[in-house]
Amino acid sequence: MSYVNRTLGTKEKLLFSTGYHWLYWLGVSLLTAPFVAVAIAGLPYGAWDYLFLALTVVPAFFGLVRCVHGIALEVAVTTDRFVKKTGLVSITTEEVSLDKIEEVNVDETIFGRLFGYGNVQVHGTGAGNIRVTFIHDPVRLRREIQTAREQLRSKGEV
């Protein structure tokens, strides 16, 4: 069960949840694949295989670190708040109540628009800024936040 689902209030509902874009995961795969390929294809190991294996250790390490970051990220919009959670063992959350959000900025490059990824920055009153990078479908995330805020307003809570 995800962090956001575990921390929902009694009347709170999860409206939208997202994570890193598939190109992020492609990058993770490209960093780790050479190590796996050399480790498997090099059996039994010769002198060159050890050299190739050594050259692929550093990229594989960075790929595994990025993989853990990707697994640990949760970005969600509920009926009451916007949540960004990072970490697996040590968890860090950034949350802002929907009624405290001043603006939501989306930053998409040309490639981001073509492939559907970008950065989102949520500005809250007194809560600072929450920045989410390389997120899948940032325009939809902004739309979900705006829709949830409108629903709060219609209930007279904002």
C-alpha cells in the first residue's frame, strides 16, 4: 500500500497519482544493462571480461540509485491536498493543502511536449515551493490540481 493511501483522512479520496516518465526508466535501464550483459555474457570470465565489467560498475551503480529514487517517488492529488513523497526507508514528504495553493507552474521543453514529460512547481502560501521533475503528463497533474481546487470552492471550503 502506498504512503498516500495509508495517510488518507476519513473523508479524503485519492484523485490522481503519477510518477516518473517512461524515459526516466529507459535511462535507468541503459545505465544498468551493460553491467548485466557483460556479467552474463562474460562467463567464464577472461581478462577482458573483468575490464569490461569494471567499466560498467559505475554506470550500473548510478542506474540502481536512480531506480531506487524512481521507486520511492509518489506524487498525488487528493480531495484535500497535494503530496510529494520521496524515500523508502527514510521518508520525506512535501504536502500542501489545496486551499493554500497559489499557483501551479508547468515547465515543458520541446522534447517534453513531444514525449509527455515535464516539471511541475506548486507554490503555496507559507508552505514554500514543491518541485517535481521529469514527471509523466505534467499538464494533467496541473489540471487535476485545478479541478480538485474547484471542487473545494464549490463546497465552500476555500
